[in-house]
Amino acid sequence: MTAAAVGLSHSPLIGKNDPAPEVLARVEDAVAGAKAFVEAFDPGLVVLFHPDHYNGFFYKEMPPFCLATAANAVGDFESQAGPLSVPTDLANRVAQGVLDRGVDLTVSARMTVDHGAVQPLEVLFGGIDRVPVIPVYINGVATPLGPMSRIRALGEAIGAACAKLDKRVLFLGSGGLSHDPPVPVLEGAPPRVAEALIEGIPPTPEQRARGEQRVIDAGKAYAAGDTTMIPINPTWDNALLDILANGTLSDVDGWTVEQMNAEAGHSSHEVRTWIAAFSALAATGAYTMDSRFYEAIPEWIAGFAVATASQAGA
């Protein structure tokens, strides 16, 4: 089995509230490098670790993580809508392998994914149906959140299960890094909002448009410094990238939800997708980080990063 990993930040504000041209050019160069890396690796299967933003998972049932045996994209923020190319038989084999390794994995035969899953597929492959993909949702928004050690365990179990497939597998983490966008929370929410967060009531097109406009407006305010959101934290972001580069993944085990909220924002928990992806790669053997890019981009309310890694000696 041959494996590689890519970590890629996403933002619904890309193309809607972009930074200065020179910053955008640096991001585009880094993304182009990751795309070239993926094309050269030529994966036969992608395992996509992604978050959700109350489009597919709600408080009626909120698992810490869930593997899809079939998935459909909702099309938020003008991202592509429709079915993903999920190989159901392979997904079931991976799910069973994870369970056999002692990780209590939830499975969905009809997962709904949003821009957090779709953007990396669009950027790296040109669409959501261009490559066989097993989506693995990791909760990074809805409290309570479990310990980071369980995310490592999930990634390691998936990596070990994939090693039995005789495939070229790309582990792809989508999310982070430090950011604190305006995401609704259940505690203290007005009754209408609470009901939507619990039951997953689909918004009307008008409601979705208003909600997306609020995020765009928040990005503009954030870039202008007119906000109470927690600032992007490049020191924290680069410390995480150092851990991933050095392969010292157990260093994240001591991170608490409260510390992450205070230091890197309430949506910094999306880095769980990166940790799972690199833990999956580590489960197949030693690896090296081949490329690393980072830029703090207030316009996107995100510490934006791109990283690629491959098995040592590959």
C-alpha cells in the first residue's frame, strides 16, 4: 500500500472577500503545488476528513465522527452540489476495519456534506465526482467535543484499515487552522435557532442567502478590525504545523477544548481533520512533510495552510 497526505484549509469566503493580490498569488502558488503533488501521486482512493457547519449533522444526533458509505453535497456558498463518488464496498471494509481496531465509528449511508468537504475536492481534483472518495466527518463545531487522543486513534485505525486495501490512498484533511467565524451555538440560542440546530430544518433559499451574506459581512468587518472575534494566531498555527512535520502527533493529546477556544478560536477544532489525516499516514509508516505553506488571512477569517506529506523514502 502506498499512502500520502494533504492538509488544506478551506473558507466559504474564498472568491467572495479575497485578500490583496500578492497574498492571493502566494495562496494560489501553494495550492498549485499541492495539486501537482496529488496529480503525481495519482491516488486510487481518497479518504477525506472534513468538518460540517450544521448542514449535515445536527444536535438531534451529533456523533464525534462518522464515515460515509454514500454522500451528497448540499451546495452551500456556491460549492458544487450532488453525489460524491463513494465506493460503498471499500467504505464498508474500512469502517469494519476501524471497528475491529477498537474505535467506535458511526456510519452513514446517506451523509450530507457541505463546502468543508467539497472545496478540497474542487480545488485538487476539479469536482466532487472525479475520484473515489470516502468522506469521514469529524465534529469541530458542536459541543461537547472529545479529547484529541481519540482523533489520533481514529486516524490510526483508518490508516491501518486502508493498508489492507492494496490501493494508492491519499489522506486529505480539510479545515482550520486558527479561526473564529460566526457559527451558531446551541447554548443560549433563541428557540427558532435552537430548533434548527437540533432538528436540521433545511433553510429556504432566502434564509441560506441571508446566512451566507452574514458570513461575508463578518469577513469584511474582521479584515477591517471591527470585530470581537478571536484573532488569527500564527504562533499557534505554526506550532501545529511543526508537530505534523515532526511526526510528534501525540503532542496534541494534552490540548483542551477550552485552551483551543481561547488561543485559536472556537472553530480551531477543525484542525482535528489534519490530525486525523496525518495520523492515518503515520499508521502506514514514517513520513516526511514535503511542502508547507502558511498565511494569516483576515479576509477569510482563517489561518490558511497547505501541506503535503509522503511515506519516507517514497
